[in-house]
Amino acid sequence: MLPKALRYFDSVRGFRDLSSKFEEAAHPNDWGWTLEMQPQVHLAYVFYLSKSGRESEARQMMSAWLSRNFNVYRPETLERISQLFEEATESPFTLQ
């Protein structure tokens, strides 16, 4: 698995490279898992969209993530994640 993981991460050279990785994850994998079935990846994609300036898409996905995971995490954890999401939305990523 390590060589496969290293190849995967070697393919990401910058922020923009993440888009294709998340789009890959959005399609069902070999076991039929979709993005929604991988809560950490789903949440990471939400933040990627937010930092990419794709606020509308990010908000839709965040809403879906919260509705799927509302009973998995403590309320204070969900509140903190929501707060971090709002902060990310207010400060999109810009190339220097």
C-alpha cells in the first residue's frame, strides 16, 4: 500500500491538483463507495471548494455532510467545524 500511497501523493504538486483527486473520489470506487461514504474525504472536499471560491457548491456539500454526520460527532465538534468552514469561506485561497 505504501508505494500506491506515495504515487498518489506525488501526483499532487499544488492546490489546484486537488480538484482532480476530489473528482475521482466523487465517483464510486472498486467497492462502490461514494464520496458521501467517506466522511473525512467529503469534509476535506467541502473545505477545498470553500477555499477555491466555490461557495455555493461548498455550502451545499457542507449541508449534506452535516445532515449525514449530525449524530456521529459531539455538538461542540460540529459547531467548531461549522465555524472553521465559515472562516475558510471568508478567506479563499489565492496564489502568491
